[in-house]
Amino acid sequence: MIVTRQRRKPFPWRRLVLPLIAIALVVFAFTWPPSRNVITGGKLAPLWATIGSTYDKVATPFHFAAQNQALTDRNKQIVALQAQVADLQTAATAKDKTVKDLNGQIAELQSQAASARSGASAAPGASPAAAAAQPGASPALGASNVAANDLTSGATPDMRRTAQYWANMEPDNLAKVLPKLPIPYVARVLALMSPDDVGPILDALPAAYVAQLTSEDPQLKR
């Protein structure tokens, strides 16, 4: 039995010549401006419109997929924006609570200051004894010297608690509250605090208000 080897037939490249030429002519027709204008706006315009509508029908499923992807991306953006809104609402709620607490502190401090003023006006004056300790000094002058030299004398328990509370507060937050209170009351409470706690508070207060406080209690300058 004789077995003969069959030669592999060469690939028919010549068959591809005509399709390649046709594709090149179509590409040239759509690339060359005069021919493209004739196809899209000339006698071939109806045929171009028919081909375009057919293409749109065939490509509709792909458009639907693209629309779904766009909707998915938009939903992700909406979720991210909703999370940002929730964070901003939480921050606003915390800020409102801080403002409410500060207003409550202001009201409490104003009440304490009013009580201190009424107690000071109703308390019997010790100025005659102070004046007697210094011969030649008038009673009113002796009282003013005592008040100016030692504001801690006669401090109420509420004042001492307020001094401890102020020492634990942030100086910037406290600087927003103190200008709303009477200067003598603030000076007496600051006199109960340590210089290390008073220094940052005075730095955070306006210069004009600090000048009024130091005129009330010169020891605050130290």
C-alpha cells in the first residue's frame, strides 16, 4: 500500500483583496468630506437615515446597558451625598447642643452674679473695722482697699465651684461667655483661680475687656 503525503493548500490571499478594497473604499467615502456630505445630506440621505435608524434599533440593548450603568453610578453618588448630609446634620446637632449648654451656663452664671450682688449689698459692712486698723483712714477708703487687694474674701461656694468649672473649660469657649457677665463678678471668680489657668483665658479675651478686668483686679496683670 502506497501512502502519498498531501500538500497543504496555500491560504487564498487573493480572495481577500476585493473585500479589503471594498472596505477601504467605504472608509474613504466616509472620511473624504465631499463624499461624506453627499452621503449624509445629498441624494443618499434617505438611505443614510434608514441605516441610522436600523443601527439604533440594533444598538438599543447596548444603550440600555449603558443607561443601567449610568443609573448605578448615579445611585452611588446619591448614597454618598446622603451620607454627607447625615454627617452634616450630626455636626449641626452637636453644635446646637453646645450652644444650648453655653446658654444654660450663661443663665446660671448670671443668676449667681445677681445673687452675689444682692448678698454683697445686704451683708453688713466691715469697713469700720478695716478703717480702725489703719489710723487716719476713712471707712469708705478702707473698704475699697480691702476689696481691691483681696477679691477672694467673702467668696461664696457657688463662686468657688464656678472657678473650678472655668478652669476645666476651653479658653476660647469661655471667652465667648465672660463678656456677657458683670465685670466685678468675673474678676472675683478669676481671683479664685490659679495664674496658670487665668493666663490663657485673658489671652483669649478682647483687650478692652481685659483692661476692664485688670482695673477691677490689678493682680490679674501678674
